[in-house]
Amino acid sequence: MKVLQTGQCVEHALFGIGIATESNDDRTTIDFYEHGRKKFVTQLLQVALVASAPPRPPRKRAPKATGATGATEATPPKAKAKR
């Protein structure tokens, strides 16, 4: 594989679709939609060029803690035990 241009869309067999963020003769960094950033040896990289980047799927967020499990209210300090 040769050096990719920044912003070029590629598809990898294992990691899926991603966008090239950095590329030189030694290393290439790709930000994959589902797997985050991965760094490859440029000469060993095997990807297919994609004509246009499909829209990035929304990232899944963890649900907000609410109720008894969320520590949103201040709790009074515990009293010291007398001996």
C-alpha cells in the first residue's frame, strides 16, 4: 500500500470503514467508525479505497445514572462512634 491522503476513506477487512488521519512512508493512522484509531505499518496495510465516506454512525453513550444508583445528592457525614 502507498501513502494515503488525510481524509481519504478506506475499508479494512477486520475493522471496517475508516478515515485516514495520518500517513507517511512508515506508518498510517486510520480512525475507524466502529473500532477507533488504529496505527499500521504503511507497507503492510491492506485496505480498499472507498469513493465517498458514508455517514459516521452515532456513537453509543452510556446511560446516565439516576435515582438510588446515582450519587447526585449530598449525603450527611457519618457520626463518629463513641467508645
